[in-house]
Amino acid sequence: MKGEDFGVRHDFDIRDYGARPDPDFLNTGAIQDAIDACHKAGGGRVACGPGTWVMGCIELRSHVETRGVIRYTPRKYERMVHFRKIGSEV
């Protein structure tokens, strides 16, 4: 949905919810909490700093914009997500 405007007014940084760009740290809960908070606020963007963020399955919500490239890790049911700052090309 590149280029679509969701009326974004709020940014939610996953680091504010406890996420860390550490390949040994599972960030599923922190990323889901940021998505849920964004959804409850009426929509916006879930963002983070550059890096590799390991996570398991998450539930996406309506009116929540996320960006990143997902790669599977060797560990079962986990994924590595590579994010760039909002506004940079993915």
C-alpha cells in the first residue's frame, strides 16, 4: 500500500515498548504492544530505528502503517525484521 495516506498523526516507536535490536532478544511482545497502542489511538505509524529486530508472529491491525523487510531466522517460528527510518527507501 505504498503511497496510501492513512491520515497518519501518531508515531509509535517499538523501542518505547521495550524492543531491542539484538539478535538474541525476541521482540514480539514489544512490537505487538506498539501495534495495539497505535490501533487504539486511531491509527498511525509503528516505527523503530535501523537494525535487525527478531520477532515471532504478530497480529496486524487496521489503520496501522509498518515498514520493513521480513527474513526468517534459523530459529523456528521467529523472524528477523530489518527496519529503516521512516522516509528512507526500503
